[in-house]
Amino acid sequence: MTDRKEQIQSSLQTHSVDGRISCALARKIARDLSVPYKEVGEIANRLGIKITDCELGCF
């Protein structure tokens, strides 16, 4: 796994609560790491982390 993917995975795991993370926080992770929303969403799916309260339909 690349360093970038590891950073995304680590950030998702750190910020998720009970296997969930808000859309706003997922988007912030993407912006902070300069990666597409889609990439964060794909990694969240692989980790079984559900993105909640989706505001824009990005995930």
C-alpha cells in the first residue's frame, strides 16, 4: 500500500466512531491529504467504514 493510502486509512480509522464517519469529516480528510473524495470513499468502503450525513452525494 502506498504512503498516501496508508495516510488515508489511518486518518479514517482515527476519526471514525463505531465504524462511521461524517461526510464533512471525510471531505476534510480528502482536502487535508490533497486526494480525491472518491479515493477516501473507496478506502472507507474497504475498511467497512460507513460515511454518514452525506451532503453532496460525493461518496
